[in-house]
Amino acid sequence: MEAYRSATAKLDLEFANLDAQLQQQGGGKQAAEMVTFAQLRNHAIAAHVGELLLASARVERGSRDDAALAIAQSTFKAMCEPRALEPPVRLETLAIILAATADISQTLSVREEVANWIGFLPARTEAERYLHSHVLARLLGVELLDVADLDAYLAHNVDQGRSAPWLEIALGVVEIAVARYRLAVFPNDFPRLATALDVVARSANPPAAALRRLAATLNADHQNRLAAAKLQAQQQQSRVAAAPGRPDVGAGQLVHQTPASAV
């Protein structure tokens, strides 16, 4: 486990350096949120993640169950620390590491452990609720939480709007998982939560700020999906136009040659 602890320390240092670098470059919070683990494949962070997972896999077979549990617990604990979002890609990386611990032991169910651990996520302050939403979204992203289970979990805790802290957490999850990272679709993937929020909206004194936040989130998701669809259509059109052996036609002609089956 010494090699694991060494790799973890190196990873912490690299994230601190990356966070400082992002702050120096400017762009603010939104720019930092756009950095993904996939973009760091040639960065020292990716190398240290590989070292960490390799060190974990080299644990003696007889000790792997205990080692896997210890690593999973340590990683989840790190996800709950305030610095987990400094920068946000740190949290994504920790979620990836947590999911990878499932390969260390054949008997430890990381998904079952996570289902229990999320009940201990802090939610007392606004900052804790903000992190709470991000952790749930990231666990969904690495498939350690099933979207149907997350939907039921959020709907139950929102309690038809009677829990303001949980309403804030649930809206945060929708904002992050749906609009920002497109891990799910609302309301399709969150029918129970959607029903609970509909009850909130129809109540005698609906929380106007919360409903405006939901509306803004869904509008942002709609715009993002329209932009993605437009880009995909443009790329498809470019591939068709560049296909070998195809007559040289302009973009305007391509539009008029749309097959009847696609109309």
C-alpha cells in the first residue's frame, strides 16, 4: 500500500498545480469546469492514476479484498472533501479511480458500498450541498449509481418540496448531470423526481428561485442539444460532400437531395 499512498500524494500535488495554472490563465469557474480527464491523457495526472491503479492491482491476492475496500473508502472520502472540486476534474478523476477498484477484488461490490456511503454525504451548508450534487452526478457518470436508483433517491429525499436542502441538491444534480455533462435526460430519466418537482410547482407557495433555476437548466440543456445536433449535421454533410467518387455538388444542392424517408 506504500506505492498506492505515494501515487496518491503525487496526484494531489499535480491537481494543486493544475488548479493554480487554471487560475492564472483566467476564464474563471466555467473554464475550469470544461477540463475533463480525457483531455489529461498526456498529463502527469493520467500517469499517476495509472501508477495508483497498478499499485493497487499488485496487492497480494489474499489481501485484495481488504485493500480494495480501503482504497474505495479512501477515494470516496477524498470525493467528499471541499478541495475535490479544485479543480472540478479532480472529482471526475476520483470517481474513475473509485470505479476501477471493482477490478481489484472479485468479491467487493463497489456499487453496493457506494449506495450506502452516499447517505453520509454532508448537506448542512450551501457549499456542502453544491459538492453533494457534483458527487452524485460523477458517480452516475462512472455507473456506480444507476439513474433509476438516483431518481428514486432524490425524489424520496426532496419529499415533495418539504426539504429545502434536498431540493437544492436535486436541482444541482439535474443541472450537472443533464445540462452540463449530458449523462441523462430530464424528465425521461428522472420521472419520480419530475413528479415531485411538479408537486412543488403546484404548491400554495412554490419556491420561485428554485423553479427559475430548473427552467434555466432545462433551457440550457435544450440549447446544448440543439447545438450538438447542428454540429453533427454539419459534420455529416461534410463527410458526404467529401466522399470519393461523389459528384461535385454544393451545400445548397445537398439540402434539396434529402431522401424522402428522412423527411
